[in-house]
Amino acid sequence: MRDRLRVDPGTEVVLADIDPRSTPGVGSRKKAERQMADRQARLAELQEPLYAERSRSLLVVLQGTDTSGKDGTIKHVIGGMNPQGCRILGFKAPTKEELRHHFLWRIKRQLPDPGLVGIFNRSHYEDVLVVKVHGLVTEETVDRRYGEINRFEQKVVDGGTTVVKVCLLISKEEQRERLLARLEDPTKRWKFNPADLDDRDRWDEFQAAYQTALNRCSTEAAPWYVIPADRKWYRNWAVAEILVETLEEMDPQYPQPDLDIDALRARLAAG
Ligand code: AMP
Ligand code: MG
């Protein structure tokens, strides 16, 4: 799945050419849902030795417009892992203190420690997305940031963290449905932020900003994956699949400490 959904460095992704309703790589919803339990178990199985190793980390960066399903992905995909080994961080508009620092300052502080799976619900990419669309810094500054991000992520990878960046792609129609559902359902209304409609008014500008970020910042070290996300079952299945493939490639191993097992067993047997 990684090969299918990756934005290959050096090629140009065109978001308008990707159908958010498509389901590449899976035969049917039934099949995907049947595989899902197995994928979740596999994720948990792979996370355990990563945690035990305490030497490497996995960082999952989740991006996508409002209602694209970042929260749902965390619940349904990450939720299958051991919470003790996960660090989930959401990045909102920066505080006054954060604004006094370089945009990567707050990100660096939240990188996962060895052994952990870090999940960023939004990330440093907001600094070339919402910040760009709203013109919060100059164009030159945004332009410089792509390179800064690439160099930063390369360092993170060199330090022993595998970086997987996931962009959830929904259609404007699907967003309307999901925002309407938030209005209709009293249990979802708390999620409705009228300001989201201002961003929706700038849909095309956001798509363009996403496209630029994906093209400029999908690197060998830290690739981007674009997930067609109008269908939640497909989104969950595809993200789980990408994480399983990534962890399998990392191939974490349980440490085998040098213990005198016979002597320790004898001590235990003695009471
Ligand atoms: P939500 O993810 O719906 O809780 O909303 C978080 C909000 O914070 C979104 O509207 C983001 O665009 C905004 N946000 C996150 N990071 C930044 C940033 N660096 N600069 C400005 N706004 C941001
Ligand atoms: Mg929001």
C-alpha cells in the first residue's frame, strides 16, 4: 500500500486527480473490515518489541482539512495499540509563548522518546498551510519553511525516528455532509467551530497549499502518503496498512538480556 499511496519524491502530485471516494488496493468494504481486526492485532504485536527495544521511535504526522478524519483515524487505528507506548499530540493555533519561538520549537519538544509511537494531530505543516492561506507570515518566509522542514525531518530520521506523514483527502461535498452532521447531532455539536466555515470558503487555496507542501516535502527520508478519505472504512484500513508495512520494515526485536536463567530459576524455586 505504501507504494500505491506515497507521493514519490521528484514526482508532482495533483490533488484534483485523486478521487477522495476511491479505494485503491482493496476489493470491497466487507473485505477491508474483515482484515481490519487482523491489522490492528498486527500493529499491537509490532509495537510491543519497539517499546521493549527503547532505541527507535515511529512518528505519525496526521494532516487534513477539518472533518477529514484525523480524530477518527487516531481512535480506530492507533486505538488498537498499547496506550502506554503512544504519545498523541494535537497542535492548535500557537500560544503567545510559542509564537515568540521558531515555528519548529514546539514541535521539537514533542518528538517521541525512544520506544514510543508519536502521533501528531496537525503538526509543523500548519505553518505552511493555514499560515500560508491566511497570510500570517510573508510568502518568502513560507517559501523558506519547506526547506527548513525537510532538513528538520532528515535530522529526526537520522536520530532514529521513522517518520510517516499521512494526508487525509476528503471532497468538499463530503466535508459539507460531515459539518451538517455535526450540526444535526447533539453529541457532535461540540466539534462544530463556525470558524471552520471560513477555512471552507478558502477550500481551493487550502488544496493548493496542501499540494505544494506534499510536493516540496515528500522526501526519501520522510515521505508523504495521500489517503482518499471520503470512506472512513477505507481510510482506517489504508492507514493501518501503511503503519503495519512501516513497522514490519523497522522489524523491532525483543531485547534478549544476558541473564543467568538457570541460577535465577533456581533462586525462584527455592522460594
Ligand atoms: P482542530 O484541529 O479542529 O482542533 O483545530 C485546530 C486549529 O488550530 C485549526 O484551525 C488549525 O488550523 C489551527 N492551527 C494549528 N497550528 C497552527 C499554526 N501553526 N498556526 C495557526 N493556526 C494553527
Ligand atoms: Mg477545526
